Amino acid sequence: MAEVRSLTVPSKINLILKITGKRPDHYHQLQTLFLPLAVPADRVELHWSGPGIRVCSSRPGLPEDLDNLGGRAAQLYAAAAGVAPEWMFRIEKNIPVAAGLGGGSADAAAVLRLLNEHYRILPAAALTALALQLGADVPFFLTPRPAWAGGIGEELTWLPAELPAVPLLLINPCFPVSSAWAYRHFEPERIGKLPGFHADLLLEAWRAADWEAFGKLLHNDLGLALYEKFPLLEMLRRRLFQLGACGVQISGSGPTMFAVCRDAGSREVLVEALQQEFSDLRCFTAEPYRHF
Ligand code: ATP
């Protein structure tokens, strides 16, 4: 039987996202705290097929072949590793698209990992360099563990593995937001002027599972523009606090929001209330990803 390899890749949220600068090549420099989540997650399968690179997915309308970020990852890998591609990738797409959850980046990293686990040609540093060409989040997804990222996303510092699971709820309003739009609407003159974040306090609260304190320390510099443009997000934020959330924030370039709850019970109450009050929302009981 023909060999098939597969990998399940997590989504991510940004517990903190702070823009620290803008480079002459227009990339934003960041300080961000990534948290990988086991739900929602994509599954990527690699099949050996005829010559070339094919990519298809379970989600109608998602770009295919070389227009898919996974296809571009395969193309870069083939060139860097000097192998002739004969691959077909099937993506089981569960991560909402253009949602601030890193779905495309996750699939691209999965493709790089699947190929390199098979061919074993590129050293880790070369794989990371390829990942960064595909997107600032992609290096994180090569080793998806809770991590601080600096630079444009490539300077990774992993957090201790034994941190408690955060009682999280993801709320995805079913409309897309382009990352380019969100970054374009961050005014460069705000760099350094918005309130700072407290990395040490956040870690202390996390270690102590003090979700009240933890919830107050979430931060996203892109939030201002997103709340302004999409009033539904502000409405949701207020409602989530009224329903007992300890903290609410937008992930990445949005529009997915996440709420830190007091415990699993109060998370259930939140889900039920949201589902009754809003029709176009998808809620995910987000579990930490611990399979790395
Ligand atoms: P990020 O959080 O990494 O900034 P995002 O989660 O907001 O990104 P994605 O889901 O990665 O956004 O999608 C961004 C765009 O990339 C979409 O418009 C989509 O058409 C395109 N795309 C290409 N390949 C993929 C893929 N495998 N999965 C999702 N989107 C893809």
C-alpha cells in the first residue's frame, strides 16, 4: 500500500500581542505570547502521487495547490532540499479561516514537518528559515508549545511545559478579517504609546491558576482598530464580562475572541448564554495542546 503520513496541527491564540516597531520592509516587529490549542486543529495528510504538488481541503473555497500556503511550503521545501516533488496534501480544515487563529500558518508548518520527517534533509535552522519566508507565525507552529515570540515572530522562547490549563472559550464570529487590514489600521504613531504588558505578572498568575489576575493582563495592540470597525466585537466583549468572564481578548488580527473563565462550569454557562443570544457564532471549548 502507498505510504501516507499525517499530522494534526493545533491552532493558536495570542495571549499578548504588542507591536514594538515597523521595519523598513514594512514587517511589524512584535512581542507576542503564543498559546497552541488542541481544539480547533487541522489534520494534514501527505500522499505520494504523480509529479508536482497538489493541495486540496475539506473546506470549499480554500485556495488549492500552490495558492494554498501548504502548497507554497512544499514548493519551498522541494527547492531547498533538492527533491523532485510528487506530493498530494489533503487538509481536513477545522480551524476557521482568516480568523486570527493561525490556520494557514499551521498547515504550512505541518507540510514542512511532514516532508522533513520523511526526507530528513534540512537541519532545524534551515527549516525555521523556510518557515519564516512563509509567514511570521509559521516558525512557532514547527514546535507548537507556549512561547514568547519577538522579532517578526521568529525569536522564540518556550515557556515551562507544566503550566496549568487555562479555562478558555474561543468565540468565532463567522466573518473573516484579513491580517493585512488589521495591521494596516494600526497607526505607527501608537507604537510605544499604548499601555504596556506585564509578562512577569501574567506568568505568575498562570502558575498560580489565578484566572482573575490572568484575565486582566491579556493584551492586543490590534484590538483598538478591530473594536472600532466591528461593533459586534465590542458588544461581545461587554456581554462576556457580564456573563462572568475573567478576561476577554481578540486573538491576533481577529476576529476570533477568547474568554478566560473562572472554571469549566462557568465556561459552560457562558457557551449556553452565547448560543441563545447570538446566532452567527461558533464557540470552541479550547483545550491546551500537549502533544509536542
Ligand atoms: P494569522 O493568524 O496567521 O495572521 P489567520 O488565521 O487570520 O492568519 P488564515 O486562516 O491563515 O488567517 O488565512 C489567511 C488567508 O490565507 C485566507 O484568506 C486564505 O484564503 C489563505 N490561505 C491559504 N492557504 C490556507 C490554508 N491552508 N488555510 C487557511 N487559509 C489559507
